[in-house]
Amino acid sequence: MKHALILFLFIVLAGASQQAFAQQDTIVHRLTLRQEMVEKGGRKSMGMTINGSIPGPTLDFKEGAYAVIYVTNEMDVETSVHWHGLLLPNFYDGVPYLTTPPIMPGETFKYEYPLIQSGTYWYHSHTMLQEQSGVYGSIVIQPENGTELAYDREQVVVLSDWTHQKPMNVLRNLKRGNEWYNIKKGTATPLNRVIARGALGAQFNFWKQRMESADIADIYYPAFLANGEERVSYGEYEPGEKVRLRIINGSASSQFWLTFGGGEPTIVSADGLNVVPVRKDKVFIAIAETYDIILTIPESGSIEMRATAQDGSGYSSTILGSGPLKEAPETPRPDKIGMMMQMAKMDMRMGAPAMKFNPSETDPQELMEEWGMQMEEDSESMKPGHEMKGHSDEGHSHHSMDQEGQSGHEEMDTGKEDKRMKMEDQEKGMSGMGMSGMDMSDGGMGHMDMFSEYTYDYLKATESTAMPEDREVKEILLNLTGNMWRYVWSMNGVPLSEADQIRVERGTVARITLNNLTMMHHPMHLHGHFFRVINEHGEYSPLKHTVNVPPMNKVTIEFNATEDSDWFFHCHVLYHMMGGMARIFSYGDDRDPRLKDAPLKVLVNEGRQYYTWGTAEVGSHMAGLSLVSSNTRNQFNLSGEFGYNENMEAEFTYERYLYDYLSVFAGVNMENEGENSLDELEAVAIGGIRFFTPYMFNLDVRLDHKLRPEVRLSRELMIFPRTTIFGNIEYQADFGWVNDLENEATGAPMSYMDELVWSAGMEYFLSRNFSLMGSYDSRFGGGGGLSIRF
């Protein structure tokens, strides 16, 4: 009995000591999310705060510890938190309805996971557009055994962008194809500037491919922030101190050029992982990337780090030290018209479709061969600047090519495989390199060098990252596709709402070619994994969790498929992700039963929601109203025009988009039969097709129930920075196939009648919502007034 009591006491004490050790080894943080008025960019607007601030607090951890984070939602909408870059159990990854249940209003969710890595990371909401409103913050995990890097202190800097608009209104404005953001930023390319630069030929080339200009960034931001401020100073750093800057790009839609005053800083880490230190005085940081940079405070004065938005529309400043300021160099604004002129000289097909007739029948290889840079087999200019390392030096014994399709593994046929191999030989040296090393003066392919500065060749891993040689390699081709005018974004011409999951076989190496067929940069992020970004360092290619894919370029990444469950992969431009540029990588495991009340379709269908907008015109000669409610495939249109001379027309249609530029529609049209009289109104059923043509004309071909064919053609063109001109022509023919035709004056029978209606005008943008308008309409006469957008 005595021995039993001693054994019992020993077990109790051992358990208590183990519990004490566990408590000591556990790091707890508590985050509370609220909707509050905040002041950013010189005015107040509604934001979403974490513990009362934007950005949220830095979460400090130690590698090897256990993280417990309580997130309380005091907002009136559901929310979530994703731990960006952390390797953790799938259930706590934080993508609502995919891996983790959403946090409903009034609820607290407990995230818990072991910390198996160190470095600089961040966290943010993955619910709708909440990240844009302020739900983001930083994570710092100190290494378990300390660091070999020499520095005195460290400073976290979270970069971000801020809008006073509701983020959903921003996306709605993008969906309607409004040019206001470019006008406001001064990045528009009106016709007068194009002609002044001698770039009219290049402009026609872009119009032919249904593109207005070279796109860089979508949105106007009144403020760019560093740790929540446009200009932030840290005067506590002493002269001569080495400071480790942990820089995080937590923006919703902005990529930055980082420049530094007072000498070249040293990059020591990328996306949380150490790299071979490299000195670099200008660094491009894509959305969701992190870089650790060591710099030295000047002996006399302070030093500035400037983060300039990629399109040159603004910047934030971070000042370290005190005394006279060593300013960072300015980053010049990109020359969009110059880019257009260079790209017009290349054999390039732009404007790859963001939607397909049949989403289940995808052929990524054919899409790659048809769009983008056209490769000529016998052209000397196709030869890469240097050999691509990393593909041939790993000695994989198994190799197969998979493509995203109905099952996630759509095999190539033999003919396409042969063609693929030929193109692969030509492109090896270009994949992931931005085609650097090419001569800009050759007038041909070398012009792609304009994107060479966006490569990752300056990053080298500190140890080999080569994949295991005995693993089968599964290759996946993902073409990044988009439509700026309808703001639909996709991969392989299929948005997330219409896509199948991409199956990943555990125990294989997944090698993904990201082929950007758009004019936008796309920072692609894979949850729950690090991947190799294949660059010139081959076996020492760096590991990252986010990779920027420049316009009309390819990047190859690969990862060891050792996880389980489903993981999100998406563009980290928040509005591109919401527009459909996302996929789910699935290991094929059963869904976590804790998600039974969080159906996946909620996430997948985010891209199917409707956005509604309208325009009202009030003029001296007429009034008009146009309402549109649209999602990816479907659109409802209501329009009406009333002339004060008693002419009117109203129309309601339902429209179904078959692909980007072609739709079918049906509806009802009503207009007055006699001129200058509303006594006789005729309603007719109509149906037809609408086509967005090369050179950017809107073509409408229709037939009414009286079998009267009609053709409508319209175009809008920006001629000065705030001024557009527009025109519309409608021609209807009546062959008397249903009704007998007779001359109104004589009563004589006729076999053919027609009607021509046209209008033309000019609009001057006062703001996002208001414009001055003047027009002439063959039905209503001429006049002027105000256009109101809502």
C-alpha cells in the first residue's frame, strides 16, 4: 500500500511538472477584431482594427514553442485569420469554408499549432475583402538556437495601401470598367499623349487586341502606409547600429520598390527563410512577400527607406535614427506609353480569354501556344541568354505531365507532347527568369528585357533545396488569364467558381509552370507549403511561399508533396483573387468533420456574386438611366432614354456570356412608333448576340419578333486625361416578313423599310461619380448636362 501511494504521488508530480513545462512552452496571444472609424491619409473612414490598431500587433514567438491564439470577432460580419507562410495543421490555416470554419459575430475561435520554423511572417483575414480594411499584422518567430547574423536590433515594417472607399465598392467600380482610377492617379494614356509620343501605331496594336494600354496597377489609393502611417520615424536607433528590418508587404493590391538612403543594405532572408546575404540598393517586394534587410544607421543623421508603389502613384517613408536625413532615391514613374511601343514590336498575342465556352474542356498547352510570346523554332533570338539550371541536374527518375482539367490530371496526347517538348527546349532558359540577359537594341525579343528586373536570380538558398531524386515529378501548367474590362481573373481561362480541384499525389514532386498571359503582375501564394522558385542557382534555388509572376513571363516552381487535405493557391492581389484567380490543391483526403457546417461552395461561389451599378444622365435635351447587375456569366440590363421632344426608348435584357467577348441576350424593347409623340408605344421581344470586337467596338446584332434585323455599334475613346468622346449607331431593316409595309405618305405597298439612329458626344470627368456631358442624338437633338454614376 505504501509503495502504491508513493507511485501515485510520483505520477501526480510528474504530470504537474509536465503541465508546468507545457504552460511555460506555450505562447498565448489574444486578438480582438472591431469595426471602427480610423484616420488614414488625412481623413477618417471606416476600418477594421485588431486590438484597436491597423496594422494589428506583432505576434512574437519562439521556434519550437506552441502557439495558442484566441481571435474574438466583435464585428457584425463573419471573419477569419490566415497565418501567412506558417506550416501548420490544415484545420488552422484559416481559409473559411475550405480549411477552417468562419468566425461568426460574437464568437471566439482558438487557433493552436506547434511552431516548427523561424522568420518573418504575417497574418490577415481571408474573408472577402477585409484585408483591405485593416485586418492584417506581423509575426516574428525567433530561431530556437539563435541567429548567426550580426545586427544590434530589429524593426518590423508592415507596408500596406489604404482606400477611403468600401472595398466592395472598389471592386464594383473595377467590374464596370471605369477608367477613373487611372485618371485620378495620372496613369491614364489618353490619345493626345499617345499621338504626342508617336505611339499611335502601338495604340492600334493594343486596341486590336482589345486592350486600352499597358496595365500596372488597378486602383487609386490616397495613402500608402508603413506601420499604419504615411511617414513613420524611429529615432531611438543610434549611429553605427546595424538594424534588421523585417519588411512585410501586407497590401491588398500594391507592389513596391524599396529604396534606401545612405548605402546598400543587405538582404538576409526572403519569405522567412535565410538566403545567401546579398547587397541590393533597390528591392521589388510583391504583395504578401517578406524580406529581412540589414542596414547601418549613418554616423551622422538618419536614414530613409522609401516604399514606392509600382505605378509611381505614391509612397510611404520609414525613418530610422535621428538628425539630418539621408533620403532614399526616388523611383521614376513607369513609362506606360513606352512599354506599349516596345511590346507592339514583339510577336505577342495579348488578351487571352479569362473565360471559356466549356470550362470542363481546358487545354493549357494550347492556350500557352496560342497566346503570349510566339516562339519561332528557327529564330536565333529565341535562344536563351543562359542555360536553365534546376531541371536537368536533379536526376528525377520519373517524369509525367499533368494539366489541370476535369479530374485535375488531364493527360496530353502524343502530338501535343511532341510540340510541348520542342517549345520546352526553346524556353528552358526563360522560365522563371523574366528573359533577362537579352539585348534591348535588337528590336525584337530583347524588348522583353523590360521585365527582367523582376527575376529572383539574386536570391540563393543557403543550402541545397533539390527535390529527392527518387520522386515522380508531376508537371502542371497554369496560364494566368484575365479580362480587365469585365474584371474576371482566372487560370487556364477558368475562374475558381467554374474550376475543378487540382489533385496532388502525396509522395510526388509537383512542378508548376506559371505562365502569365496578362499585363498585370501576379504574386501567387500557396498555403501550407514552401516551394522552390527555379532560378539560375539550380540546386540552390530559393524556397518561398509567394512568387511574383511578371507580365507575359513564365516562372517555374516546385514542391515536395508531403502534406494532406486541401490547400488554397491564389493571386495575392486581393481583387484578382476575388475575381477568380485561385485554385484548390487537393491531396484527396476526406474533409475534416469539423467543417460540416461550413460548406466549401460558399468559398467557391464568391466569384459568382452579383455587382450592380448604374448611370443617370440629366441633360437639356434628354434624360437617361442605365442599370446593370452582373456576375461572371450572367448580366441583367435595364436602360431608358427620354427626349423632351417626346421620343423615348426603354429596354430590359438578360445576357449570358459564352466567353469574354461574346454573349447572347434576350429581352423586351419599347419605343414610340411616331416621331415626337408618345401616343403609340410599341413593345417587341428581342434576342441576339453582343460581341466586343477587336479595336474595342461594342457590336450588338439582334432580331425582334417581327423578324426585323438590327445592328448596333458603339465606341468610347479617351482623348484627353479627363475627356472621352463616344458614339453610337443603330440600323434596323424591315423586309415585311411579318407585317405588310406601306408608305406612310401615299399608302403604297413597300418591300423594304429601314431606320437609322445615331448619337455622339463628349464627357468630362469631374470625379468618380460625376461628369459633364454634351451630346447630339438624331432622335432627341443636342444639349448638355450631367452624368451621375452610382
